Amino acid sequence: MLRTPGAWTFLLPGFLARQPFAMLTIGIVLLVEHTTGSYGTAGAVSATAGVSMALFAPQSGKLADRFGQAAVLLPGILVHASAIGLLITLALMHAPLWALFVAAVPAGASVPQIGPMVRARWATKLDGSPLMTTAAAFESVTDEFTFVIGPVLATALCAGVHPAAGLIAEGSLTVVGGLLFAAQRATQPQPSLAAAGAAIDGEERRSALSVPGVRVLAAVFLGIGAVFGGMQVSMTAFTQEIGEPGINGLLYGVFAAGNMMAGIACGAIHWRRGPQQRLLIAYPLLTLATAPLWAAHAVPLLGGLGLLVGLCIAPALITGYTLVESLVPASSRTEAFTWLTGAVALGQAAAATTAGQLADGFGSHAGFTVPLIGTGLALIVLLSLRGQLTPASTGRVAGSSAAGTAKAQSDGDAQGGVGHRVTVSVD
């Protein structure tokens, strides 16, 4: 997969540009808590930015599909940097609370959707190739690695330099990484240049959300977001209850490590089952894994259960991203990926708020019921509407596979001067 021509030109700047995504919410929490003295206020402002991002991300993806990724990234980067600067200024000036909420909306809405854009580039490069599952796994591991590095970096800067240093770094990385990524125009998907409802090559262009299967996957990803949000808040509350807040990072690191290990395994396996079948197996297992969390009363037990949940998240997440590529036309891929990413963010924000309220009122064990409830409800939707996850035309998949083979052979012919040919066979 990594030998795909042009892959490294968007992978490296893409990795740099997606770091701010994991630094934003924790950076807001640390700064606002410092200036207001309230974790509740800080969490509410952070949740506002998260919800705003989830609601506006699909619109960004839709515009990227229509006009090109660079055309959306460049103005978005400037808006985001300005919004972050405004939020920092208002917080340090002890502005009224309503002003912080207002500033959090554009800060979240303008977050560059680098992850979905990278996935869209992989889908363009590997259309019809079995390596698409490997690419989805690779991106899942990269995302999880980002969420391990980003919060640690933001926390270290806020604690060791200045409470605003985390957000300053987030804005700076957004500008630098975003510009480098936007400059890689050769690998971006071709823009459709047509509004929804217009015809492209005889086929009407539709919003990705108009595809029933995308709506089902969005509900599935809301449940995955509930796991992330519920685990983060409940683990923090648990370690505070037992008087050892310092081990919170270790517990969450074990959870994240399980996700990363499962992601690597998913990318290495040659799957014989289709993505629909894999999702119908992986998601019930994730729901079952979250069931005993509320009963964990010791650190080793919670660490083991967190590892198990992490191991079950990656297969469901990766399969969902793999499946959506076969459900939507190429002209709507970026938008489709942003709907799923936004669903995770929305589920995470809702779960963090709910788990926080439950932990405050009934203890951390009550907060751990949120991942179970979130995935349980999503599982009901998945099982009830599983028929909508089948591509409308199996011919499209077969055609894509044939096209992928032909494209790979063509690439091999074009590289004949270096003495090798690439041939992709699809099982």
C-alpha cells in the first residue's frame, strides 16, 4: 500500500495537518478552566466546538467534492486560525461566558477535515483494489496515534509554557500542515464541479447522506463516538474517585493501544467475508465488550476491559469506512467520510456530557453505562436496517474492481522503464 505512487506526498503532510484535530478540545478545556476556574464551563465550551465541528464537517466535505480539497482548505485554514485567536483573546480577557460560546462555534466549524480528505485520496488511488481495506486500517491506526500524541502535546504545552500554548500550537499546526497538504494537488480527487441534483456522466449527483446506507453507518459511528466520549470522562472520574488521577493517562493509553493493535491486524488480514458481514459480526462484539465496564472496581480489571473494548473498536470502525466507499459514487466520497467522522465527534460530545452528568450524580460506574447504551442503540439500528448496507448495484463494485485492475496494469505499463508491472487481482 505504501508503495502506491504518490502516497507519501499526501501522507506526511496529512499526518502533520491532522494533529490539531486531537488538540482542540483539550486545549479549550485547559485554557477556559484556567481563566474561569470551572471544569463544567470549560467542558461546555469544548463541547460546543465539538458539536459545531460535527454539524459543519459534512458541508466542508461536500464543498471539497464539488470544488476540490485545496479550494476548501485554504480559506478554511484562515478562518480557523482567526477563530482560535479570537477564542484565546476572549478567554484571557475574561470575557462573558456567552462570548466564549459564540467564539467556539466558528472554531469548531472550521476545523480542516484532513482525515476524510486523506481517505478520499486513498479511495481514488486504490479504487477497486483489495488494498482499500488496508488503507482504511492504516488510517484508523493513524487517527488513534494522533489522539494519543495530540492531547499529550497540548497538555504539556499548557502546563509547562502557558495555558494558551496548547491552542496556539493547534492553530499554528493547522496553518502549516494545512498549507502543505493543500499544496499536494496532484493526488486530490478530481472535483465534480456540479451541484447536488446535477448530472455527471449521465448519473445524477446526490448528497452522500441521501444514500440510505450512509445514514445507517452514521448511526453506527454515533455509537462508536459514545464509546470514546464515555471512556474518556468515566476513566477520569474513576481515577479521581480512587485518589490516583495520575494513572488516567495509563488507562486511556491501554485502551488506545488495543485500538491500534486491532487496526494493524485488520490491515494485515486478507478478508474472505465482505464488509457487510464483517460489520454485523464486529459491532455486536463491541457492544458486548462495553457491557461489564460499569462493574469494574479495580485498576487492573478496568485496564483489561479497556484493552478489550479498544480491540473491538477498530474492526467496526475500519469496516464502516471500507463499506461506505462502495455505497457512494466517487463524486461524494469526501462528504461521506466527513459524515462518519462528524458522527463520531457528535457521539463523543454527547457521551462526554452525559457520562459527566452521571458520574457527578452517581459515580464513575454510572458513567461507564454510556458506551453500552450508545452502542446498544446503534446496534438495533444496524440490525434493523442492515439490508441498506448492500450497494445498490453489484455491478458497480465489479466494475470498480475491473477498473482497479486495468488502472494498476496501466500504471505498470507506464513504469515499464523501471522494469516492473503492478497487477491487482480481486478475489
